[in-house]
Amino acid sequence: MRSRFTGLWRHREFLKYWTASAVSDVGSQITALALPLIGALTLAATPWQMGLLGAAGGAPILLVGLFAGVWVDRLRRRPVLIAADVGRALLLLTIPLASMAGLLTIPLLCVVALLVGALNVLFDIAHLAFLPVLVSREQIVDGNAKLEVTAAGAQAVGPSVGGALIGFLGAPFAVLLDALSFLVSGWLIKRTRATEPAPVAAAARSGVWAEIREGMREVGRQPVLRALIAASGTMTFFGRMFNAVYILYMTRDLGLGPVGVGLVLAAGGIGSLAGARVTGPTTRRFGPGPMLVVSQFMFGLTGLLVPLAVLVPEVALVMVVGSEFGQWMAVIVYYVNAVSVRQAITPNRLQGRVNATMRFFAGGAMPIGALVGGALGGVIGLPWTLVVAELGALLGFVWLLLSPVRTLRMLPTVATIAP
């Protein structure tokens, strides 16, 4: 037993941060299920309205993503994380309050999703920049993997618990739990200690736009980062196209209720957990490059089970569950390796802006994909929209296969990656 608790499991400050992540991840899974269910079941949203709701959550990466990177590099990251947690808690509280007042509408959901999404962007960029100062360089992959194990466990538990809570309390009031989880997360992060380098003095700064351009230049000169942007952008565009109508497909075409949808999404959580557990061993065995290529390919391939389920309705639920498991397993293997490579080759002073640039160009595809998915769902139907989305998702691995990424057998450094 003593030998099992080594490395980061003995790192007290990392454990505080890890616990904060675990608490907020469980709550976020409930909200991720509750918001589209409020739209689909409570407010009888159309496919286009569901696409708008999905786009609202993804649009902030385009609106504030690059500026968030500058702010994160200008400030110490821990206070930014705490402020984002508190802000998200207050915003989510408006949903149950609006429900009690009879004011809950699709436009209000979109506004809340937009503002929470903006704080998500700020938090995520600060989180990616904070981890490399919390743990050593040799522990980055392990730290990312442990955080993803937690997220995967939350994804496995959150939707099933969330589905039951939504069925019992109603979706608007289940969101209360996520608000509370953010407050607990903020408190735990406040108690986490890390030695952060002092931000660049105000007198030495070159202006917001100049700093944004510096982050873009750093990404542009690195062929590995360029390939990761292209692959991630392909995955997020077609993934959001898929997700825009996925809940409607399960509730209307497969006839699933909140509990059934929660159980399907929980299978994705189990797949995420499996992906997080195998990432470390497989990356050490084959290297981050080959695992990035393989995981991207498997993401698109396993996703094809969902639209194919229409052809065999008697086993449709089994195929959807299998696809959810396989896709999320592939996503986690990809994400842990992609983030670890990015953190390893980026200087600390540029972590925020490089992460923001990557998310701006790759994550910026999210709202566009959601709008396209919502529009297609109303024109060609839900199953065919899923077919188009999954065929497109198969293209992501090509960017990596044609780049230096495929040759990475170990975590690189700035010196080992030639521009």
C-alpha cells in the first residue's frame, strides 16, 4: 500500500488542486447534462435553438480567448482561478432563480451559457499555465493524466447521478449543485500554495495586441503546435456539430429520458477513465507522437457507431453506449498528450498566450460547428447530421500524420523542436 502512494500522490499542494478539480468536475457534468435537457425537454427547443445554445457556450473562446491569454500571463494564475470559480457559481445560481420566477427561457439559457463559457475560457487557460509551476517538468504528463482520471471519474458518475437528480429535482435546480461545487473548488485552490514567477512588470509590457501577436508567433513558428491546432480544430468543429443534435437524437429518435441519457453519457465517463489510465503506460511505451495519431483516428472511427445505430434499432442503444465509451477514451489519450507536449515546449512567460492561441484557433471551431450542426439537423434530419459529423471527424489524424508530431518518442523541449 505504501508503494502505491508515491510521486504526485505525496505532493500535498497538487492533491489540494486535484481535489478542487474533482469537486468542480462532478458539478460541471451535472450542468453539461442539465442545460441541453432544459432546452430539449423543459423549453421544447428546436434543433436550431439547440445549436444556438451550444454555440453560446463555445463562442467566448473567439470573443475573449486571446485577451484571456494576455491577462493570464500578466497576473499570478492562482487568483485568476479563484475569481473564475466564484463568478461561475454566481452565474449558475440565476437558472434556478429564474425557474422559480417563471422567467426561464432559451435566450436566458444562452446568456448564462455565454458568460459561464467566458469564465471557463479564463479558468482553463490559467489552469494550463498553473500546472507547470505546481509540479516539476518530469511530472507534467503524470499531473495531466491524474487530473484527467478525476475528470473521467466525474464524467462516469456525474451524468448518471445528474440524470437521477434532474428527474427528481428538475434540471434547473440540479444546476445548484454545480454552483456549490465551484465555490468549494475556489476555496481549495485558495489553500493551494505554489511558487509562481513574478509577472512581467507593467513598464516592461508591450501592449495587449503586441503580446497577443507574440503568442501567435510562438505557435506559428512551431510545426508541432501548428499540427496540433489543425487536428484539434477538426475534432472540435465536427464534435460540436455532432453534439448540437446528439441530445435530440437520443431523446427523440431513441426515446431516452433524462436517466437514459445520463447513463449513455456515463459510458463516456468510463471511457474517459480508461483513457486516462492507459495514457501514461502507452505514452511511455510508444511515445506521445504515435499516441496522438492513433487516438485521433480512433476518435473518428468509433464515432461512426452512432449514426449506424439508426440502421439496427434493436441494438441502437448498445452501439451508442459503445461509441460514447470509445470516443471519450480516444479523446482523453489525445488531450493528455497534446497538452503535455504544448506545456513542455512553451516558456513559462508565454504559457497563457500560447494556450490562448491554441484554444482560439482550435476551440473557435466549436460555436461554428454547433451552428452548422443545428442548421443541418433541421434540413437533413438528426441521423444524417451525425453521419456528416463523424465522417468529418475521421480527417483529424491526417494533420498529425503529415507533421513532425508522428516522430515524437518522448516529451520534447524547446531545444529539440526546430522551427
